[in-house]
Amino acid sequence: MGKSIMSLGGWLSLLMCALAIATMNGQVRSQDKLNFTLLETAVPIGAVCLDGSPPAYAYVEGSGNGSTNWIVYMEGGGWCVSQQDCLNRSRTYLGSSQPQYTDQRGVSFTGILDSYTEFNPYFYNWHKVYIHYCDGSVYMSDIDQVDPSNNLTFRGGRIYDAMMEEMLHKGMGHAHNAILTGGSAGGLSTILHCDRFRALFSNTTKVKCVSDSGFFIRGEGELANESGRHFAQVIATHELAALLPRSCTSKRDPNLCLFPEYLVGDIATPLFLVESAFDTVQISNNFIYTVRGGWGPTQWSNCFNDLAGCNSTQTGIIKDFGAIFIETLLKLNNSWSGGMFVDSCYLHTHILERYNWICSPSLHNKLFGVQTMGQAIADWFFEGSSFRVIDSDNVLPQRCRAPDNAKICLAPSIS
């Protein structure tokens, strides 16, 4: 794994953390909340949400030395696995841009999208785009036919294309630096679209991708069987088999080609993975009740809400998942040379959270220096610094939220 020497950015990050964390503790300033803009021009080409409403995005224009740099963030939110599931989803925020779902919500531009230098000294003045996720197919589907019985439209791939075209009209094609990123399903979509995003720019543009919590593993044994069945349903419902990367489908069953472990080795564009070994969504959606005897969310609600509520059996199950997750990542060593930041936080998604962006709890004060998540990604992007670190010291998950005591970044693990 590449060792990173602490740069000026590292000291800046530590200083900003000390100054800012006392006032942030989960708070979002009113200026951070932006409303969505509907992309009405996408409707005639059929680039619409599940319910047929226009796609939507929020945008902050770049300024100063960031006026030629762009970050495009793809929102996450799972996926739908059947016609009925997608129909239900079409009547929610994650399947529609209709005002009753989006007008009162707003978008928080924090973390990597923050416009405040104290929280985001690296990218604060870049053009920043937040794409609303409303297709349920990780921005990949493209089915012409609309079922008249439910009026569902499966057009995630068209939404992605329409959004990229809109940003090119705004000047993104002239960027000096560009990042495609996203969290959860948006992180998986970042992996799937990374090389396509690179192709939008000239060879003189520095283009890289950052996937946050998008590395959904296939796993092993019964976990592999269940996760495989689950992704096969997604692929069938959205007719994705012919749309997934040929680098994967030409070599193996297309039903495996939503799993990043079979994708990242063939991605030519530099890719950085931000992950937690104890990803709460992967544990709750697959691991606990497919591998461990049918336990569902009801039995786990106290444990998911607070690690202090986990009993010894639940702690052991979480620990087992972490070992499988890290083992899956380590198998990439011979086929992949991208960046990697894997902490031991008990959470899902990192880079839009101010605390995790600037305080990186479980990697703080490692042998690599005071290396925060923001600094690691910035050094990797600007300086080409190698950064591949897995927090394998902590075999139990960490509580990674802003502590009451603002002087510390590292919270204790469960015991």
C-alpha cells in the first residue's frame, strides 16, 4: 500500500478541523441548502424519472481559480428490483422530481461539495453539480417501451446523458480538472460511468473518479448466492445486461457485472474508492438476515441506531462482515492500481458529511501522518500521490460522528 507523506494540506486539514468542528456537529448553514432545477429539455428525448417527470439537479457556479474545475456528484438511494417495487418508488422522492417530493427537501452542499474554505479548502470554489437520483437503476436503464398500465419509464442512462450534455453547455467541456463522484448507488454508478465521463473531455483535462460506498460486494457462500440473486433481479427489471461494461460482460455472466469487484480492474480512468469495512447498508440489507438465520431490521434497530445497543452476537456478525469485505478488497491488488481509503466507521457514505470529510476518525494519526479523507483525495487528485490504506487495525466498527468534545476526532469502537 502506498505511503503518503503529510503535506501542507495535512496541516491545513488538522487546523480546519480544530477550528470548525465545535460549530459543525451536524449543523448545516442555511446557505448550504439549494433547490433543484428541473431539466425540462430532457423530456422530449425521454430522459425522465420513473414517473415520467423531468430529471433534476442542483448547481453552484465555480469562481476564481476554481472557475475551470468541475465536480459532478450522483445521488444515491438504492434501486428497485421489480415492476411493483419500481412503481412504489415512482411515488417517492427517489422516483420522481414532482414538487410534492422535492420542493421542501433541498440539497445540502457539504463535504466535498462545501463552498466554505474552512470545511473544504480543496474544492470549495469549483463548479459543483448534484444530480437527483430518480430512476432506480444506478443511472443505467434505457427501455423505449412504457407500460401503459403503470406508465413507468426506465431511462436512467438517458438521464445521465442529458445531465452531461447540460453541463457541457454550461462549460464543463473546457474544464482543466474534473471529478465524477457519488455515494451509495451513485458511487456504484460512478464506477460504471467513470470511463464514459473521461471521454467527454480532451486529453489535456485531468479527469478522475471518486466512488463513495459504492463497492457492493458479492461476498462468499450464502451471501454470494443472495447478493447475486438480488443484482440479477435489478439487471432483469431494468434490462441492463446489454448496457453493462463490455469489459466485464465479455468475460463472465452479465449478472456479475454490477459488482465492482469484477469491474474496477478494467477501468482506465483513475478511480478512488472511499469505503467503510462495516458498511451499515450492506450489513443490514444482505448480511444479517440472509446469512445469519433470517434476522431482519426489527431485531437490529437498536444496534443500527447506536453501537452501544449491539449485543455480543450482533457484534460478532458485524465483525465477520468486515473481514469478508476487506478480503474482497485485497483481492484487487493484482488487477487494480487505484486509490483507496477504507475506514472502520459504522456508517454508509462519507464524503458529503463535514465531520468525516475533514476529520476521518478511524485513520486519524496513523503512520501516514494526520491524513484526512479530504486531504487524501486532494493529494491523490492534484499530486498523483499514491494512497491505498485500509484500517485493518480496528476489527470492530468505530462511532464516526462529531463528538461532543470538539478537541478529538477519534471516537471509541464498540467493545
